Amino acid sequence: MSTLADRPSKTASPVRPVRPADIAAARRAVEGRPGVKAVLKAYLSLTKPRIVELLLVTTLPAMFLAEGGVPSLGLIAVVLVGGALAAGAANALNCYIDRDIDQVMKRTASRPLPKHTIEPRAVLVFGLTLAVISVALMAVFTNPLATVLTAAAIAYYDLVYTMWLKRTTPANTVWGGACGAAPVLIGWAAVTGGLDLRAWVLFAVVFLWQPPHFYALAIRFKDDYARAGIPMLPVVASMKRVGVEVVAYAWLTLAASLALWPLGMTPLYGVTATVVGVLFVLEAHRLARRAFRGEPVRPMRLFHWSTTYLTLLFVAVAVDVFIG
């Protein structure tokens, strides 16, 4: 015989499971809302300024080479601002799409969305707004080809790379490189309205440079990517396989950079491309050699040098224009 206490209450409501949004709301109630300065800093971090800076380093020399000198300052300003906004838009939308994996990776756990500094909807609106502004700037002040390339780069990075390639294939780093190399084509197209062989050679340099650069980062944060279920090559393949690919792409990068030399470049460019390219290749071989010996590979040496390599190479392109 049941008692009154055993009978279900007619007024009781089912227990609702705790959602991440509830936890975030409770945390904000305890910690207080972030200040204006913290929010502005968070929005800036969504654009990943360091990546934007690296992209612009390749754009300006490409514009100089396309012009054979210095393009109009107005065009330079539009392309650099539009390019920075486009890259910032792509990066912000990347943060919105990847918010599920960013919260389980130590490297990205301090980003605004995992920390709940900004709401996902606000990030989405922010990214889309930057994208619209960047494409509108290019449409009004450059030409159709540069505009289409800008829009395509944003769409490719977020829809093809972030939503598909990154989560499904170890080749994500390779094919995702098209986004990072696109600013070279955008800058060239903004100046000339077209693309010639030299533009495609510069595109190839940046495209082939990216696997060694990002493989090094993926090695450093291998456990993070594994925890998030992202099939980066260092997660799903042996370090020997990674070392072989790093060396192969480093040599291909060197070859592509030297292919620009006979296309109107001076010996200054050729010597610079050779020296910094050989150093890049040697660093790649050092990583592979350690991998084959079963030693710690120290991937950040290659990561940092690869950034220096690309910067020096494109500075040489810019300087070569003025002495050639």
C-alpha cells in the first residue's frame, strides 16, 4: 500500500538537464559581466591579429611586384584594410564554428567563446559584418576579380576548411593552404585586374609553405587535437610520416621560390630565396631526423623559423622591385 509521499506530485515539473548556457550564466552571475575594455579585447582576439599580420606581409610585396613599383596609396590602403577585415571575418567565423572543440583544447580554451566573454550569436553577427564590409570595400574601390577572390577566400576558409576538411581528413592542412595563399592573388588582382604567371608562383610559394608551418604547430599541440577529435596528420600518422611530408613540402617551397627568379627578378632576390630557403629546408630535415631517431622533434623551432622565412622572402620581393 503506497503512502501519500510515494505518489507523484501533480505540480512537480520534470528536471531539466544542465546546459552549457546555464553554467555560463551562473558563472557570469558570480564573476560579474566583463568590462568594456575586456569585451573590445575579446572581439579583437576573435580576428586573430597575428595571422592577419602574416597575411598582409605577403599581400603588399605582391602588389609592388604586380605594379612594378608602388601602386596608388589609396589602392594600397583599401586592399590592406579590406584584406585585414576579410581575414578577421574568416577568423571570427572560424571561432564561432569551432566553439565546440575550442573548449576542450588547452590551446584555445582562453578564447572568448570558451570563456563566455561574448555570446555565440554576437560572434556570428560580428564575423558576418566584417565579411560584408570587406567585400563591399573591394567591390567599390578595386575590381570584380579581386572582389570575387576576397569573398571566395572567406567562404572557402569557413565552409570548406573549417566545417569540412578540418574535421574529416588529415589532408586538411594541405588543402586549407589555399586560404592562406589567397591574399597574394587578391593583391595582384587589385592592381592589374588579372593574374599572370608570377602571381601563381607566389601563390604556390605560400601554399606549399603552409604544411611544414602548421604541421609543426600540430605536433606541438598533438594531444589537444586528439582530444578534440581533429584528424591532424601528427594525430593519425607516425612522426616519421610527418617528417617525410615536412621535408617534401619544404623542398617544394624552395623550388617554387626559385621559379620566380627567372621571371624578371634580380640576383638579390635569387640569392635571398636560396639562402633562406636552404635554411628552411635544413630545419625541416632536422625535425625529420629527430623523428626517425625517435628523439623529441622540437617542432616550434621549425614553426618560428618558417614565419621568419616567409617574411624575409617577401621582403626580398618588395626590395627587388625597387632595385630591378
